[in-house]
Amino acid sequence: MQSGLFVIEGLRIVEDALSENIEIHSLIISEQYTDKYSYILSQADLRGVKPVIVSNELGNRISCTEKTQGIFAVCRMKSQPDFSSSIICSGKYAVLYQLQDPGNLGTIIRTADAMGIDGVILCQSCDIYSPKTMRSTMGSAFRMNIWNIPDISFIINEFRNAHIKTYPAVIDSSAADLRKCSFSDGGAVIIGNEGNGIPDDIVKLCDIPVTIKMNGNINSMNAGMAAGIILWEMTSGGFGDE
């Protein structure tokens, strides 16, 4: 595969790629689905994309799913805007630090899109362009501002320079209760690795550690679920601070 290209699979995400004007290098359809996807072929033709029709056997072989929908596209990665100059005053951001599960990554990006988050920063996390991650985003990866920056210290410092506070999500009873935090001036929440969370030395670089208060004997939560709760609180239920 040429550098800068990635593969998506499935009807919904191919439709999203077309509607969001993502540059499509190739459209691949299994022969048994050509009639079913005739409208996709028409849209692709308007974009100057010539389809590649493959045998059903080959379509099944190249599929990453148990039950293929018989449609794939090879797309060009979006250019990444300059991070420092793109930070919005009072903006709200999600930093995903060392996330390893593609499903979690995709779910969080999709949730961030739904909540109106201004951008997602990937730091040493799994590949956003893997087929599983892209399927999990349900097209949100095409709409969101997403940066891939390996240096967490740089990310934190750039937010500080922009007067955006950083909020590492931790499991710590002494951390600020998420429900009592105000994000009216924006903020950047940091979600850590599924198993290890955020290292203490990184937490110390941040402004206000936050925690989700839990009842009973529950002391941990799936990263995707935790991020959903945090982003909901951060945006007052997805409607900003209005």
C-alpha cells in the first residue's frame, strides 16, 4: 500500500467517506453486490473514481469482518493541521494517551463528535487508520479535528500556553469530583491507557486531576465508557455551556 493511504470496509463508512469528500483512491466491490451498490458506483463516478470489481471469493478473503458487506475503499489520509495554531480559546479537547484497543479509540472519537468536542489528540495510541478503528468511529474520524502527537509534555505545554487547563482522568479519591468541575472556559481531558491509566509524573504536569465518583465496590471502568461520561459532563450533556 502506498504511503498515506488506508482501507475502509463497510457500506456505512464508505457512504460517509463519499459524503465528507474524503479523497478516495480506489473503490472495491465484490461482484455479487454491484447491483445493490449501484448508487455508490454512481456517486464514485461523479468523483472520478473508477471501481474495481472483484470476485466474491477475493472479497471474502480481503475482508476483516466475519460477514463482509462486499464494499471497500482505499482512501488518502487527511493532512494534519498545525496543532498549536489550531487550539481554540475556551475550546474543549480529548487527549487519548496510550490507548491500545481500536474499539475504544473509535468509540471515544465517535462520542467526541456527538458531544461537539473541538478536537481529539492521539498520543502514543493505537492506529486510528486501522480497519477496526475506522469502523468504530462510524465516519466521525472524517469530521473531527484529530492530531497524532507522540510527546505528551508538548501537548500539555501547548494547552497551557493557550490558557487551556488540562484534566487527567484518574482513579483517586483525592482528585476533583468530575461533577463539580466547570469547563465553561474550556479544557483538555486526558484519558489514559486501559490497564495502566496515566503515569504519576504526567499527572503532575497537568492542572486538575479529576475522577468519576463510583458507588459500591466498583473501582474501575472501561476507557470508552469513562470517556463518554467525562465528555458528557464536560459539554453539559452535549450542548456546551449554553
